[in-house]
Amino acid sequence: MYNSTFERVREASRHLNKIDGGTINKVLNALADEVENQTSYILAENQKDLALMEQANPKYDRLKLTEDRIKGIANGIRNVSSLPNPVGKILEKRELASGLQLSKVTVPLGVIGIIYEARPNVTFDCFALSFKSGNACILKGGSNAINSNTAIVSVIKGVLSDFSLNTSICELLPAEREATQAMLSSRGFVDVVIPRGGRQLIDFVVENSKVQIIETGAGIVHTYIDEDADIDMATQIVNNAKTRRVSVCNALDCLIINEHQLGNLAKVVSLLAKSNVILYADKVAKSILTGYYPEELLLELNDELYSTEFEDYKMSIKTVSNLDEAMNHILKYSSKHSEAIISNNAQNIERFMNEVDAAVVYANASTAFTDGSEFGFGAEIGISTQKLHARGPMGLTELCSYKWMVNGSGQVRAK
């Protein structure tokens, strides 16, 4: 059932390198205009999905599209079109002793499969980045966004058709689980699978894929308040990292506080109470906050919560005696996504930045900045938490591999 789709996409991907950069940019700008023109249609289809989800569900905000968000999506597509073409860059060039001319040149990955949950904006981002970098894409969104994603892909295909391009360079699979398994078994058709979602989705892909994967998404994010941190700064950073958008992977999950700062803990979390953030505090922190933080929002911690990506208005608090204890806690529980230190101690900052193993490490800033658009990539296809090929927000460059091109003049290798 699915093989014919995979075959069409594979065949379409072979012809992408024939499309010149100028045409690619025209298509993307036309798509951005059409996205804005089709705002009412997209919002109407999105509303069908929203009607089936409780507003209290943290994923509701991820699923929801608005006129402002669609305008932001359109501007993001235009931004991608304005970025340099990542394909065909010469990374290295030299002449060998044999006289052979050796070049290392960037090329597209080929066919990218993306599996993601209730985030219809990802559909636009993945197509724009894939198309700009010369890749075809096969999209597998969640069932809770099926109407939104179907509408979005129909808009994309309409623009491709207007330019007489093969519309199979972007295909949306059905929402059922069988489609996910088919993609994970599509070795020979799909070059790489990128899962975007929670730990459960990512673990399923890792355990079941026969296709190479780039692991992205899940973020158990920590911020450590050091002994001599600026508390006013810490208060603002913690609030932003936790409450800006709780359902995204760069949101703060665990606040680690040096025991010498416990007297300032009530101030650090004071803004969180306005957003009704539930705090799971260890015994020391809970005793400090009792009477200063709303009783119904202050709960005792169990260690299992340290392994939780909350994606909700919830946060754990861990008390430590020094930097080493903080870094050991991060080492044990981190998903290697984003980690932060708030400190005025240059030596501690340097140690944290060098010793903490994560895709993005911050000093005195909110982890909310872990995002492709914030990093100047136009958008992102995911945030890689692994070390091979790509790490951190993945933009156009990360959607390319390379090949060696060798030009000779009749050379043969000696026996």
C-alpha cells in the first residue's frame, strides 16, 4: 500500500537537483503568499482538529493555529528562501600526488521521513527546509492534526503544480500507526527518518526503524542557579524558560538550586505562581517554600519526576551543595537537549559550558532560545540530541551530506 508512495517520492527526489536556486526561491515565496491567501481555509481545518482536543491539554497550544501564527509561518518560509543555497558548496579541495583533483562537495540527504505529533507548523517548516536543501520529504503527522496537515499539504502541492513541479516531492502519509511502521521499514526508499515528539515516540522510532535516524525532540531541560547568581536575572530566566510555551522541548523541567541560594528560592519561583505552575520540590526546597508559594501548587517530589519531560505547567526542584553535584544530576537525568547555568562566577561558567554534555549549553540565558529561527536558520526540522551528523537545531546545512568528486586525466593506480 505504501511502497507506491515511497517509490514516487524516491523518483521525484532524483529530479530535484535539476531545479535551479532561483526557481526554488520563487516557489517558496509563492508558497508564503499562498499560505496567507489560504488563511481562512487552513484555520477552518485546524479548528476541526482543535474541536477534538481538550483545551486543558498542553498539546492544544501546539496544535492551535491563529492568523498571527500563520503570518509568522509565511514569514518563516520567506526567510528560508532568502538563505544561501546549502547544496554544491565545496568544503575541501586539493590535488593529490597522483594529479587527481579531489573535491568534497555538499549534497542533499535525498528522501527525508519526518514523524511528528500535534504541530501543524512543522509541516510547513519541514517542506520549506527540505525543498530549499534539495530533499524530498515524506511527512507522518499525528492523528490529532490530520485535518490541518492535509490542508497544508494541499496548499503546498497546489503551488508546486503551479510551477509544473512534481508534487510527489512532498507527501503526507495517513495518520494510522501502520503508516509509521511502513516508513520505518522503508529502507531503500527513505534515506533518513527524523522523529519529532516526546520520549515515547522517539523511543519507538529508535527501537523499530530499519532506516537511519536522527534522534530529536525530547528535552529534559535543567537550569542551575549557582551560589553567586544574580537572583533578579534568575527569576526572569526561570519564568521565561518554564512558562513561555510549556509544551515545547526547550521548556524548563528541573530547577537546580545551590543550597546557599535557598533563601532566595521564594523570589526565584514567585512569577511561576501567576501561571499556576505546580512545583515538585525536594524536602529541603519544599520546607523553604511552604507559606511563600501557593499550597495547592507545592507538592513533594519523588525521584521518578526527575526523568520527566513535563510539557505542562509543572517543574521539579533539586537542591545541591555545589556545581559538581549539579552537573552530576544533569549527567544522570539529562536528555542532552538544552542545559543552563546562572552564575557570576567565570570559572564555574567555564566548567559548566565545557563539562555538561548537551546539544546546547547556556550561561545566564533562557533555554527557550534553542530554536532554529532564533539561531538564524529560518526554521528547523528538529533539534538533534545525538552526536553523529548533526547536533542542536537542524537547519539547511544539517539537511545535507557530502560526496567526494574526483577529476583525473587518465590516472590508474599502481599494483
